[in-house]
Amino acid sequence: MKSIKVGLLGIGTVGAGTFNVLKRNQEEISRRAGHEIEIVMVADLDVARAKELVGDQCAVVNDGNLVVANPEIDIVVELIGGYGIAKDLVLKAIANGKHVVTANKALLAIHGDEIFKAAQDKGVMVAYEAAVAGGIPIIKALREGLTANRIEWIAGIINGTTNFILSEMRDKGLDFDTVLKEAQRLGYAEADPTFDIEGVDAAHKATLMAAIAFGIPVQFDKAHVEGITKLEAVDIRYAEQLGYRIKLLGIAKRTPQGIELRVHPTLIPSKRLIANVEGAMNAVLVQGDAVGATLYYGKGAGAEPTASAVIADLVDIARLADADPAHRVPHLAFQPNSMADTPILPISEVTTSYYLRMPVADEVGVLAKVTSILAESTISIDAMLQKEPALGETQTDIIMLTHQTQEKNVEAAIKKIEALSTVLGKVTKIRLEHLS
Ligand code: NDP
Ligand code: HSE
């Protein structure tokens, strides 16, 4: 049995998970791959810690260049993260004719087109199952399992850290910072956790899914990105009262005008399966024209769930390494000469439903003024909640759910509503998706 030699760049959370799972399940994995898969060299800045992790089973160096230049190595696994040294080493590995496996969604969402082109030209594979939704094989599903379909939309809880924060805050009443620290301790959060909480990490993943679902280039710069830092507990409570949960969703949707690519807190009906995905779990809902809706659920972060996806890529490459490159699955699911230039729509052109909360004076006629502004803007109301003012208070909240409309209509109506003298503060707007 031929042995496939692997070089590992970075042995942190995911790197250590990969090393351990590969060692533990070596026999099963070899039986599936038809090859032994062996990590022969590890590069990490902390050589002492790396040596403690791998023992004397393979060489440990502090310079990734020694890994990508090692002629013995067939596959380089990049688990450093970021777009600096990681990009440099990935491109060098490709130039040296090595296949690459990476979990680095940030790198691929920004530089994916360049990296895939370099790999295509060199006839090597770049595999990235772990880059989206951790252990869930969503790349495999989109690129291969659903290949008969015209994908209509994808909506996913694709950041474990933020889902963990939202769940813990709601269920245990814990504060934001405490839960974020716990997510960091558990190895879910990115090196820079603002990527998680500001929605950037989810947008990296949504960008990659949009590219493979619709056969378009990787265009992170066109994604609309909002995180959970501005979300208020009061809106989570009101949403629950109206029968909805708030989740940070990554959405990629095909419309006649173009593609919607957006990440933001979203109200989802509580009865939907995806609304009940809690903790660091991820779930991705994919609507295809032939198959209908399919839902993929599992651990989206953490050492071994992510290692599961990294090793699946290693096995895929081991099986296909000797195949004619023309017979491999294209990096972005569609043949490189068949990519589409469908535009990505600005957020003002997006069509969805809305949750609006407005603080108002408890006076006769307020509601009539607000509803007439919405009617003038052809925005129809789906549900409404008006709270009794607290004892001794003269201010209260009106909450409205709208039917579908374009974002620019809602923005224009909000401006007019905020200008009313009886509306006492900013209108809170959260998008709502029925996912039906
Ligand atoms: P970690 O920070 O835990 O690990 C990164 C490792 O790379 C560290 O050991 C670090 O060493 C090492 N490193 C940094 N710079 C270099 C360098 N120049 N040369 C060699 N080694 C270097 O990150 P994770 O394991 O969490 O993440 C790795 C990748 O996987 C990222 O792209 C991340 O987005 C992605 N990912 C992570 C998931 C998770 O659950 N953690 C899930 C899915 C994807 P040192 O610590 O000494 O700086
Ligand atoms: N920081 C990411 C998350 C890791 O929390 O989902 C998995 O990509």
C-alpha cells in the first residue's frame, strides 16, 4: 500500500485534532483511502509544544517553508489561518506541485480565485471541506450530492461562536463577554473573535457557498455583513413572543435580478428545525429545484469535528491523486470556463420581510400615523405587538412584522417614521426569513 506523505502547517486547535484523529483511526482511514496517510513533518512557531503533541513520530520545524519545499511531501495541510504567511505558503506548495488542504475560509473568501487558478494551472487540488461549517460535509453536498439541481437558495447557521453566544445568553441569561470567553476557551472562536461576532467569518463561509452553488467567482467584498454586537435582549424576547427565534444567518439566494449574499441577525419561525439549532452547532438549509429543501446539521467548530472534514479531504485527494486532473471535481463545482458573471445585489435591492420596533409616546393616533406611512410605501403588515407602558411610564414599544418588500422601501419608511414627533427614538430593524 502506497503511503501518502502529509506536511502540516500549524498544530493549534485544528492541527492537533487532525494529528490525533488520523493517528487514532489510521487503520480505518487507510482501508478507505487505499493508501496510508502519514504526517511526516509539522511546522509551528511553538516547536516545543508541537514536539510534545507529536512525540518522535515526525519532524517538527518552525518554518513552514521547509514543509512546502520538502520533496517527500504529497499534500500540505494549512491550519495556520489568516491571509499573510498562510497565503504565501499555500501558493508555494501549489507551485511545488503539492495538493493542499485548508480550513482557512478567510484566505479562500478573499484570495480563492487566485489560489484555485494557480492550482488549476499546476494540475493540483485545493480541498477546503473544513472551511465551511466545520465537520458538516456541506462542500461535498453542494459540489457533488446536489449537482443535478439548480440551487435556489442557501441559509445557514455557519458560525458556532455566535450561535453559542445567542443560545447561552437566551437560555442561561449570561452576558455577552462571559460567553465569548467560554467560546474562546473551547476553541470555537477565530484568532480575532471580532470576525465571529461581527459576522465576517459567516460571510467568508457564505461567500464560498454562493460561489459553488451558483458558479460565480468568490466575491467576499460584495457580501453584506452584520454581526450580533448590536442585537438587544429586548428584541430576542419580543421575537419569541411573536413565535420567532433570532439567529445569525448566512444567506445566498438566486433572484431574477441577481444574487443576494448577506449575513445578519434574522428572525426565523420557531417551528423551523433550523431555529432550534443551539450552542456551537451549525446547520445549513439548501433549496434545490429538484430535491427541494435539504438540511445539514452538525458541529461547526472545535478540534475533532473540524479534523473530520480535513481528513475527509485528505482521503479524497489520496484517492484521486493519480487521476487525470480533468476528471476531478472542479474547485468551485462548475468548470472554470463555465463560470457565470451574475451580479451580487446591493443590500438596498434585497427583498425580505422585516421586524420593526419603535419606541413611541403612549398617545392616541401614533399607530395610525405609522401604519399610514407603511401603507404609502406599499409595505403591508403581517403581525403587530403593542406593549402596555410600564406603570408610571408614558413611552411604549410598537413591534411590527412586515410582508416581503425591498430593503430600500423599508429604509425610506423608517426615515419618515423616525421623523414623527411621537416616535421617541431609532427604529430597530431586523430582517425576517420564513425559509419555506
Ligand atoms: P490556532 O490558532 O489554534 O492554530 C494555529 C496554529 O498555527 C498555532 O499553533 C500557531 O502557533 C501556528 N502558527 C502561526 N503562525 C505560524 C507560522 N508562521 N508557521 C507555522 N505555524 C504557525 O487556530 P485553529 O486551529 O483554531 O484554526 C486554524 C484554521 O482553521 C484557521 O484558518 C481557522 O479559521 C480554521 N478553522 C478553525 C476551526 C476551529 O474550530 N478552531 C473550525 C474551522 C476552521 P502559535 O500558537 O505558536 O502562534
Ligand atoms: N470561529 C468559527 C466558528 C470556527 O465559531 O464557527 C469554525 O469555522
